[in-house]
Amino acid sequence: QVQLVESGGGLVQPGGSLRLSCAASGITFTNFAMNWYRQAPGKERELVAGITSDGTSTNYPDSVKGRFTVSKDHAKNTVYLQMNSLQPEGTAVYYCGATWKWTILWGQGTLVTVSS
């Protein structure tokens, strides 16, 4: 069964850190580029991190560059998103996405709330 399952969301204070995980199953993980997106209430989904299929190259928008780090563990079929210095505007549902050729897969999302 093809599946992406995110975990690690929760409540964090401003300035705090969280690490999200996305475990993949039913796919050849090494073929897929992986991305993290977030969608805040009332806003469109936005890309916050991407990593190539081989895990050697990453990209981030300016809004999170220097604070977020994406990594890919092929042994565990898992992609991670380390988020530091979180701010209230980081409150959103975070989704992982897997892409390969014409195939796009989505996880169910995990909620991150940044609040004091």
C-alpha cells in the first residue's frame, strides 16, 4: 500500500523547535524527490523545503531559509524537516509530498501550532 505518514507536529512556543517526520511505504523511496509544504488557515499551500531523490540537493524559500532543514534517510524510507526558531506565522498543517515523473503523492498532514 502506497502511503506517506507525517508525524511530529504539536504545540511549540515561539522560538522553539520541532522535527517532523514523513515515513514512506509502498514506493521505491530512492526514486522520489520529497517536499514539505504547509497550509495556514485561510491561506494557500506553500512549499517550505525540497530535497532531490538522491538527497544531495535541497531548496528553501527565503521565508524559512536558515531555520528549516530537510533531510532524507533512505535506510528508513523517511524524510525529516527540522524547524528551528519557529514563529506564530509558522502555525499550519504541514504536508509531505513525493514526486517522481508524473506521480505525485501526499501525506495526510500534521498540525504545528506556534503559540505561547
